[in-house]
Amino acid sequence: MGNWIGRTFRKLHLDYHQPAWMEGVAGAFTLEEARKQAGMFKEAGIEAVEFFAYDHYGHAFYPSRIAPVHPNLKSDYTGLMSRALKEAGIRTILYLNAFTTIHLHKNHPEWMRRNEDGTMPRGAWLQHDASHVCIATGYLKEYFLPLLQEAVRRHEPDGIWIDAGSWMVEYPCYCQSCHERYKEDMGCELPTGPMPEAGVELDHPDWIRWRLWRRGLIAPYVKDLIRTIKEISPETLVAENNLGKYFYGVPKIEQGQFVKWLTPRELGLDWLSCDPVHFGANHEMIFSREGRYQATTGLPFDYMNERFHGWGEWQIRSHTDWKLEMATILAVGARGFFADQPYPDGTVEPTVYRDLKQVYSFVKDREAFTFGAQPVPEVAVLASLASNVLGPTAGAEWGRDKHWGALPKYRTDRVDGASLWLTEAGIQHLIYDEETLRNQIDRQSLVIIPDQCLLEEATITALEQYVEAGGQLIVTGRSGLWNEQGERRATDPFATLLGLSRTGVLPAPLHYWRADPNMAAHMEYGQIRLQAWGTAMELAMGNAESLADLLEPVDTVWRSEARERSDWRHYTTVGAAPAGAKVAASAVTLHAYGKGQAMYLNGDLFALYYLEGHRLIREWLTSCLDIMLPAAARKIQVRKPLHVEMNMTERTTEAGHETIVHFLNYFAQKRPGYVIHNEEIPPIYDLEFRMRMDTMPTRVVLQPEGTELVWDWDGEHVNVRIPCLELHAIVHIQGSNAKEEVACGL
């Protein structure tokens, strides 16, 4: 069988959580209905279907001897669906939930997660107290793994998809098992609550130790899942929902001691899979940035997009939206996984599959130009697994009015902001964890470290060697001031490389960036001082050249010279006190190191761009990019609107080396709030790009239409014009002669 996931582009997920009070569950789901649905799925182009064996409520949908069967289940939903799909030649994937149940607290209260006061909290989205199971208890060995064995033996699936597993682990738990295991592993008691907020977390080593220990339980749990399944059915593939993201890092812990952060490949899963939440989420943005990371992991991966805006509903979105989401999935190298929700009686809505047939026909036409293609490296954005799990969030940490100026902030805003800016700028980029970047660093034209506070020593050494050999590097904010376990380093690890030392944190919550005359001359709004909320650093300058000043806010904003947080006075509305005249430090510096150069940005600009999307921030970042990676040095230059996304892949086939360039026309309707619609997408005319190549190509074709494009060759670049971009354009450049062979296939 092999890893068929990488060859399967069109999957279906049937979401079927049923509360105990729901009557007539699977009441209309006969073998005849199952076969009817299988035929409808086949007609829609679906190649594999995921369906429920065990849901979030803790109900089995087949006659289980281990789990409670739904009290109102009228037929063997799981068994009938499995039989019908296999008869139709459609691959089967079983869904099982890991750590939620409304039943087990009655007979096994010792398995349930406990708050510090002894109460048993809810699990996931359930509205039932005592429904969250703890990973550290005997639940896995005594209940869930035997249930998994039963389901695999009974239904012989091609794949297993585990939900409510790893993403349910990292909550404080004070059950007896946690007390005993933590004392045995760590030699101390569990930390007492409340759990510190992200901004001060690194000042609480007891909680950092607990978080590493708790997340360290994930890898053995995943290993047990895989072993349990493979012992029965070695060819059954395994995925665990949401594992393998750069913000769900898993540490390896042995006998209470930290060993390393595991790359997704080291987890042992057969593929990475994700249902992006929450309600109405902007899938095109999520698929784009997360795909640019998971494409570097070496594993097949997929993303779910849904018929509805919110899980547990029966709305139907525009199939134009579905197509654009699927196009984004294909462009980043992922596979499709459409989600529907059957009605409680087990039937599905035929209209959904009428529209899905159009969407999956669209996907099928494009599969040939994505299979075996690998992402092209150009600009690397580092997403340290440690930094996206531990440490401070991004953006304004204090001083900004919490009501008028409040914005939701996450650690991921830095990486997400860097990717968003590069996407809008038409810059080919990928996102790497530390270990993968070290292995791929020689292929990068530029590396960006977007305020990744926790870094491994091996990464810092690799960056020094990279720049010394001629590489280009941008480092921002507090990057690397802590090691990968959250311990503060005694000195600045980047001091030699940056030509300066970060000696402390400046007291003000915001500063203003002022470009020097030379830098300002290359900026349309270079005369305007850039307001930058968030932490900035005191600097001891060495050999670095200053390109911009960091201005303090006016002195009078402070009540006293002590400049404590309590001394800060609010200045109107959101609280952005005006700029003063005093230079606190450099805002932008440049340092030649060996054959390369390193730039330092004194602040959290990438996070601010993600949170605010301000044109002045974009102009500053673009000006810095032009210094470090001028347009003439880039592999590809694109003339496009901000909302059009470009991604480059390549492969080697029997016909030779091929470069494949995707263009995506993202154009959301004006809507308040979080719900995104892309129903009417205006076409974009006369897109142009210029790509550096070793030799002249033989053909440049717009796919899947097969239309020969107008292009010319200047001896070093191919210049291509796309007359019209509607939703998704694939430019297939054939016959180029790459310097490196690119492996084809998964």
C-alpha cells in the first residue's frame, strides 16, 4: 500500500459528534443508504473518506465492547460506512477522539483532569463538567489503546485520524497521577497556580519546567498510538490532528530531563493533518503560512476546509471560496480534505456534493502540476519551536489602552507577520524550524529571525557560519536571549555577528523609528517617524553601522525619573505618547561579518505588521529587504497587487527540470468580524514576473488550460506575462536546467 496519502488529493471528512440526548442517531443509515452515499462520493471525485468510530462525547458508533455505544444509535454507522466505501473502491479513515468523554468520570474519576481545587473541568468545546481526560493517567493503557485496537481489528481502515489528543494536553492538572509522576520525574511538587501569563512566564522557571514536562508526555503518547495500530495493521496510516505545526512543538523528555525539540518527522506520524479552527477562520491565510512550514518537514500534509462557517452547523459557503482554499492548499504542496457534517439520522445533503464535484474537478485538473513538486528556497523565516510555545507574546505588552487599543496577541504573530509581509511583497519564502533550517541553510538567499526569543546554541553557530560564508541575515528584537529551555543567557549570543550587544530592555512601551537621510531617501514616507509598540533594547554598539534612530517618547510622559511602569502617564485615546528628541538606541543596524552581512531591527515589527498591517511598517520592512536582498539578486521578481499570492515549486521528471509558479487571487468581501467570504473574485490583468534561470526554457505554459504564454529571454532571466488571473494560475516552465536535482514524489 505504501504512503498513499501523498498521492491522494481529494478526501472527505464526515463530522458526526452526537450528544446523548439526540434521538434517531443513524436512524436512516441502512446499507442501501451507505451505498448511495458512497456512490455520491465517488461521483464527486472523492478518493478517501474519514468517518466516525468514537466522538468527543465518548460515544462509539458501532457495537463496541469497550466504549459506551450512543444510547440512541439505530444502526452500525461505522461498519456500514466502512463496507460501502470499500465496495466502491474508496479508501477509509477512522476518526477517534482521544481525551474527551462525558461518561468515564462516573466509574473512573481518577482518569479525569483536575483543577487545583479538585474540581473536574470541561474538555474541548463540551458543555459538560468532568469531560477532560488527563494524559498522565492509566486511561491510555487501560481504555483508549484497547479501544483503538478494537476499532482497527473490526474495520480494517486505511488510515486512523486522532482528534482531541495533543492539543488537549497542555492544561494544568492536579490529579493524583500528575502529582505522583511529576514528583517521580522532576523531584518536586507541581507548581501552584495560577499559571503565569506569557509576558512574565520566563520569570517563573517552576512553570517552564512543568510546561516542558507536560508537553513531553505527547511524544510517548503518539508512539503508543502508532505502535498499537501498526502491531495489528502495519499498512494503516496514522495522523494526529494539529501535530506538526510550528506552534505545537513537542519536547523530548527523558527521566525528567529535557533532550531536544522534536521535528515533525521525528514524531513518527505517517502524515500531518489539520482542521483549522475557529469559527469562520481565514483558511487562505492559515493554509498559506502553515503550508510554507509543513512543506519543509518532508512529510505529506493536508488541511480541512469545510462546507460551513462553524463546526456543528449546516450552512453552505460558496464553492468559489472552497476552490480558492483548495487552490491555496495545492500551491503550498498540501492535499485537500473537505469537511461536511451528516444530519443526525446519518444522511447527507446532496447539494453539497453537487458543488463539491465542481471543486474536486478543479483540483483534479491541477494535480498533475503539484505532484512531486518541492518548494523553492529563497528567503527563510525561522519559526523556533521553543519560541512559539514558550515566552512573551508579540506586540504592545503594556501602555496601550486595553479597551480602545486592544488587539489579540500571540507568540506566532512574529512568524505570521513576516510571512504575510513577504507574501504581499511577492517574495518567495518558506518557514523552517531550527533543525530543518540548519540542514537547509546553505540554500537560502536571506534568513529572517523574527524575534524568536528562545534559540538553540547550534542554530546561533550555524547562522554565524552562514553569514561568514556570504549569507544575509535579519535579526529582530530579543531573538536568542534565552536558550531552548527558557533559560536566560548571560550575554548576547549574537553580539559578534550583529556588531552590537543588547544590554537591557528600554523602559518605554513604545518608541519611534527615524531613518537616516540615506535610508529615508529611498522611502516614500521616510520623513515620517514610525510608531512601534512593544519591547525595544538598550544597545552597546560595536562595529555595526546605524541606519535609523530609535527615539524615546517625550520625557513628560513619565511621572518620575525612575521610569517604572507605574510612572507611565496615559496620553489620549489609545495611549501613544508623541515622539521626543532623545535617541534611546539604534532602530536599524547593519554589520559586515565575513563575506556576508547581518541587520538588526530593534523591535517587534513583524508582529506589529501582522496585527495592524500598517503601510508604514511595510515600507520600512521593504526598505530593509532591498538592502539585504536587492531585487536584482532575487530568484523571482513579481509585479502584482498586494492581495495576489505567489509560490514557486520545482521538480525533476523524465522530461527534465520543471519550475511551477502558482498565483492565487485572494479577494475577500468587506465583512465585519472574523467570518471571511471570497464569493466574487475580480480578475487581475497583465501580471508579470521575471525569473532568473541558468538556461533558456523550452516552453512556458499556463496550466491546466495548456495555453502557451508570451515570454522572452534576456540571457539570464525569463520574463513572463499572464494576461488574466481569475482564481488560480499555474505557470509551468519546462526545460530549465537546474543546478540541483529535485526529488520527485512522496
